[in-house]
Amino acid sequence: MLLIFLLEKKSGDYHEEMDGNHFETWFETIMPKLKPQSIIVMDNAPYHSVKKEKIPTNSWKKSAIQEWLTQKKVAWNQDLIKIELLQKVNEVKHLYDGYKV
């Protein structure tokens, strides 16, 4: 799959046009074409390390953290303050804290 980016940005750098979705699509297309024992080297471009989903952080609203916990079927109660809800998140976040590629 050939990706072509029109350099409409002032810097002329394609990195401004690339994002996680474009990279993931390209990566899924190129993987079957690689020979066995191939080595892939990636740099620290932000689109190389897109998370599968967002994990609640301290900047999230309390209601959003509660909703995330409910979606993940993690028990919590209305008496918990935000920091306690985040402790519950920390107990299970390893189950959801992964990368797309």
C-alpha cells in the first residue's frame, strides 16, 4: 500500500500528516508482505505508539472515571472520592493498557 501525503503544512514535514490510524492501516498491510525473520525498527514518532484505549488519569472528571469503571465491570460505590476511584483504575489498568501496534 502506497501512502501519499500532500505537503500542505508550512514545514513540509510529512509527520504532520501522519497519524496513528494511517500508520496502523499501513502496518497491517505491510506485515503479510514481510519475509520470516524480518526485523522492524521504529522510532519514537507519536503515531508508532497509539494506545488501544484511554485509561483514566487525574485530569479526568470523576463521572468519566466512574463510567469507565462501570464499563469494565469494576465494582465501586458513590462514596468513593476521585483518588479512590483512580486507585481502582490502577488495580485493573494493566488489563487495558496496551498498544495498537
